[in-house]
Amino acid sequence: MLRIPKPILEGMVEHAKRESPLECCGILGGKNHTVEKAFELQNAEKSPIRYSMAPQDQMKVFEEMEKESIDMIAIYHSHPHTIPFPSETDVKLAFYPEMASIIISLKENENPAVKAFRIGKEAIYLEEIEVIA
Ligand SMILES: [Zn+2]
């Protein structure tokens, strides 16, 4: 279970729309499964079908999170044209399998879908998202 404040969730969808047709990506920091802050990162791949985060960008976010005493609790990226389910590449490149991985799908433009997963070696688990005020 992940709790995400509505303004942060809306900000992630905005980020996805801004970067479309390329995938966007970012890191969510917080505590006890509750997101407190979103960090937008550059998609180093500049690709519509995959993403990666530059190590130096990640370091900056980790430093900021440490300053604010929050932990990394999820990563997110967008699927501009496909469903909100981990792609083969997402599974292959799941750098943080212990971390929730959120996918924002813009496949249905009018109705963006946001889903969270845990991508394990053997299976993909759906993680529930609770939107909080
Ligand atoms: Zn993906």
C-alpha cells in the first residue's frame, strides 16, 4: 500500500504529459509508505519506450532526501502510448526491486491511469495506491 497526496499525484501526471511523447521519470520520497515529495528527473534515454536516471541526478535527489529526513519509497515513469503495466524492459531493468514502481499511462489521453507494482524476479505484484488529501 502506498499513500500519495492528490497534488503530488496530479503533478506526476502533469510531468508525464509535459514530457510526452517521451517517457518521464522521477523519484518519490516519504515515510511509512506515505509520499511527501516528488522529484522530477530527466529521462537520460530521451526515449518514448524506455527510461533511465543518470547516476548524478539520483545522487542529488538522495542528498536532498537525506537533508529532509525522508526515504526513497517509489520510482515512477510514464508510458505515453501503452498500458500501465511493466514492459519487458521495465522488468529487465528493475534496479530497485524492493521499491514500488509506479507507471503513469497516457494511452487514454482523457483518462490517465496510475498504477503501482513491485517487480520481483519471478513475478510482478500490483500494489494498491491510496490517494490522500
Ligand atoms: Zn515502462
